[in-house]
Amino acid sequence: MVARELFVRCRIRNQISYSVMTEYAWLIPLLPALAFGLTLLFGRRGPGKGAYIAIGAICASLVMACALAVEWFIAGGSQANRGLYTVSVPWMPVGTGAIHTGFSIDALSVVMLLVVTVVASLVQIYSIGYMHGDPRYPRYFAYHSLFASAMLALVIANNMLLMFISWELVGLTSYLLIGFWFERPSAMRAAKKAFLVTRVGDVGFLAGMILLYIKTGSFDLFGKEGVFENLTRLDVIGPFGLPLVAIAGLLLFCGAVGKSAQFPLHVWLPDAMEGPTPVSALIHAATMVAAGVYLVARMYPVYLADASGTALQAVAYVGAFTALFAATIGLAQNDIKRILAYSTISQLGYMMASLGVFGYVAAVFHLMTHAFFKANLFLGAGSVIHGTGTQDIREMGGLRRHMPWTYWTFLISTLSLCGVPFVTAGGWSKEEILAVAWHTNRVVFAAGVFGALLTTCYMFRLVYRVFHGQPRNTQIHAHESPRVMLVPLVVLGFLAISAGYVGTPWANVFEHNLLPVLGETYLWVLEHRLEGMGHGFNAVVFAMALGAVAVGIALASLIWLKPVLNIQKLQPYFGWLARLVANKYYIDEIYQATVIRALMAACWIAFKFDYWVIDYAIVNGVGYLTRLASQLYGWFDRTVVDGLVNLIGWTTKALGNALRYLQTGVAQHYVFLTVVALVIISLAVLVGHYREEAWIPIAGFYR
């Protein structure tokens, strides 16, 4: 079998001893974390106002990631039989055992380390020019470093708990970066919206993590006691007639839906364009939004262990629907960054759909290529905004003459995004996704082909309206961006073409290195699901993919380059559809009318309950009774207790005053009183004796 032979070859290769680079891979996220602290403390007094500290740290991490990639993919960097190097140390005691934490290195984490460090370093270099003169310049680079550190820690985490902590830290830093210009109400609202919407998905991630921990007894992903080795404990039917492993997969997917902006939690990503454009390139092209795809890929054994296939079907159909849904909205947008935002949502849908139809390698491959060309597109959009001062494509036009470097790099990445075969990196990765879908799920395949057509159409609409034709606003005096912004564009443009080589049939680096990450058991499960699928060139898939791109370019050219087709004539017939798409299917309005209004009503009810019941009835009532009781106790204390004490004191004082007249100090008086006392006592004794003798006869008479 192909998978069995591949696993054996990888096992033999991985018996080579690992090097120091693998052992110290934990330094890759640590360096940006240190840069965050140094930039925050000494940024304004540091070199480049903190920019050089942040850039130096992320570039050092990039060098280490490149060395690790060379070691892993060329020299063979692990001694484990799963193509895995992992280190764990005790973290916190739990009962008789302990929760461990640590890091792991395998082919998947190496790819992600390379992607994050490449994009983050280029974006930070680009930011020197874009953010020049900003009053919070050092803080910007500090936040960038913290975000990179959190994302890199997420990538190499070897247990779910550390992964979740890093996941939440990524969400926090994205909130800080999206709302970096918080003095703008729109940026403030966008940051809050992103934070709250992604938290909804994170609840599912947390619940899935807890379910896996309860059933497997461990947060560790690898090892004999790890989650992946004990998934059979979840092979029992739970609620809704689903296996527990399927429920765990669906809950984990909820976290991915929030982070990777899949329907219906996609609404935060377009609004997040209110942040600085380099932030959009970093967070919303290559790293944060890719975290959801990485989560599903990392936890893929959970999905393969689900014999019912429910979880993967949900992943496939949600991804396919999101790809189409977002592509249609991108056709009707006029903000250059929002068009790219919906393009990002659509491409993330492709990755999710690929994972759902067992295209594990294709999804990770597209994640990597998408990171390069989409980061380039966002940085190119930032260059356009920097050169024109506007984000509305209706005010642009003819910019290729004024911004040639921006134009050509933008065009190259556009071709890669559209999936032009054999030429661009995106063409290789997208064709691989369609090839897998062709053999496993024709519905997803059809959605992928139609989505490719829509993607090509709206992206070339963007290119034509921004760079071709004549300027539509004569007040705009466009100019090319400075060199510090152009160099990252050129590098990313080169990667948008060349990065696809690693996934070509003759290189095949991804398949030979990524599949063993799943482990022997789940590798064979994946092979069984893909049994009978060809690995060579598929003429049908190629023809349909190429046809979708060609038709998309032709339609865009006929409508927006050479206006042969006048879409305005269709306004009377399809105006309602245009309004529906332009208003993003009114999803935000639906949320406002249902979820948000319901939450606000619940908050109002809770406020009234707190005010009238808790505060007024209970707290104030208890307070009134307490005050009344204290008043009664005060009266009792003053009147009874203090009165009794005062009475005893007054009596003692009165007796003392009366008796003090007997104390004259004259000896004759004392002798006189003594005699008087003796007389009285004697008389009392005699009278008592007399009465006693008189009583005896009377007593005898009665007897």
C-alpha cells in the first residue's frame, strides 16, 4: 500500500538523530515574546523606536525556522517513529498525577513556523514605512511581537491546554491590533466585534477540549497516554445519537469556525479591516485566520476516528458553502480591503472543505500558498491606500502607470489567488483541493469550481478598476510607495509563484512529510478513505479549473476592462439580487434583530431584576430590617442594660452617702455606737428567747 510504504520510509528516515535546532525550537516563540517586553518598556528610547527590536527578534525566529525546515525536510530531524519530536515537563499537579506541558516538532508545525515567521517578518519590515509618524509607533511593534509569539506558541504546543492558552492570547492581541486606532469609533467597534464573535466559537473549542480530557484523561496530544492514542474511549454513542468522538470534533470545529471566519461567524472579519493594513496582512491573511484550519489539521485524528463521518461532513459542507457565500459578496464590494477580506473568507472555506473531503495535504498546502499571495495582496492594497489616500475603488483607476511595482506584484498574487495552473503557487494548491473533491465529494467539487470562477471575476474586477482605465478622481495624485514597503511586496510576489513547487508531483515534499504526522493508525484510515484515488494528472479536473479561471477573466474583462457587457441593463431584473449581495445578505442586520436584540433584552431584564429585586427588595429590605433591629438593640442597650448598671451604681452611691455620716473619726462616738449596738443585739436575743418559751405551751395544747 502507498501509505504503508510511505510510513515505513519515513520511519527509517526519522531514525536519524535530531540536532540542536530541534531541541531549542522553543526559542522561536520566545524571542518575539522578549521583544514585546523590551519594546513596551524601552521602545521610544530603543533603536528605531522599538521597530528594530521587534524586527530583529522575528527575523531571528525566521532564521531558526528556516534552519529547522532544512533539517526536517532535507536532513531528517527526528528520532521518533511518527516523524515527531516532543518534550514535556510537569506543569501542575492534578490528583495523584500532573498536567504536562511542552512543545512538539513535526512536519505540520515546521510548515506553520515557516509561514508565520516569513509573513510576520515581511509585514513588520513593511510597517516601518506604513506606520511612520504614528504616535503609538512603539506600541504597534510591541503588539506585533506579542501576536507572533502567541501564534508560534500555538503552532508548537504539544497539549490542548497550552494550545488553548495560546489560542486565546492570539485573540487578545488581534483585538489590540484591530482596535489600534481606537480613537476611531469604527475601529473600536470592529475590535470589540471580533473579540466577542470569536469568543462564541472558543466556547465550543473549550467544551471539546474538556470532553477529550474527561474521556482520555490527558491534555497531551502525543504519547501512549495522549489523546490521539486513546480516542477509542470516545467510540460510544452520546447525545443526538452521535459518537462522542464526533461530538468532540464538532465542538473543536466551532472554535475553528470562529477563528477562521466561517459561516455563520464570519461577520467579524470584514469589519476588522478598520485596523492598519499591515495588521490585515498579518492577522487576516496568514496567521490568525489560519489558526482555525491548523486546529482542524492538528486534531485530524479526532475526525478520522469518527466512523460516522458526521464531523468531517460538517467541515466539508460549511467550508464549501462559506467559499461560495463569501465569493458572491466580494463581487459587490467597493472597499479594496473588504474585497480582500471576503476573498480570505472564501479561501479559508476552500481549506476547510478540503479537510472535510480528506484532502489533509491539499488543505495545508493551500494554507501555505494562500499565506504568501494573500499577504502580498493586502500589503499591495496598503501600498495603494498609502499612494492614493482612499480605499474606495470607485475613486481609483489608471494606477499601474504611477505604481508599477505595486501593480505587477498585485497582479501576480491575483493570478495565484485565482488558481492559474502551472504558473502560480495557488494554481498548484487549489488544483489539488479540486482533485481530492472530485474523487470524494462531487458537491464540494462543483462548489469549488464555481467559487474559482467567482474569485477570478471579482479579483480581476478589482485589478481593472484600480490599476486600469483612467483616473476617476482627479484630486488623487498617486505615487509609488517607499522602498521599505516595496521589498516585502517583491519577496511575497516571488513566493506567490515559487512556493507551489514543494507541492508539485515531481517534488511532492508535502505528501511525503505531512502524512506521517497522522501516525500509523490514522494514516491507514486516511488511505482507506482515499482508496482508488489517482495521484497523477487529472485531465477533467485540470480542464474545469482552467475553464473556471478563463471564464472569470473573460467576464471581468468584458464588463470592467472593455465594457462590452453593460450590467446596468440588468438592474430592473436583478436589482434586488444586487442589493441583497451588496448588503452582505443582511446577515449583520439579522444578527442585530435577533441575537443582539435578544441579548440586549435579556440584559435589560437582568438590570431591572437586579435593581428592583436584588437591590431594592432584597438588599434594601435586608438593610432596612438590619437598621431597625440595630435601632431596637440600641434602645434596649441604653434603657435596660445601661439603666440596670446605672441603678446599681446609684444605689451604691446612695448607700455610701448615707453611711459616710457614721464615719466621724471621734472615738467617743464609736464607743457610743458600740454600746448601742450591744444593747440592741441583747434586746433582740432576749425577745427571741421569750417568744420561744411562750410558744412551747401553745404547741403542746394543740398537740
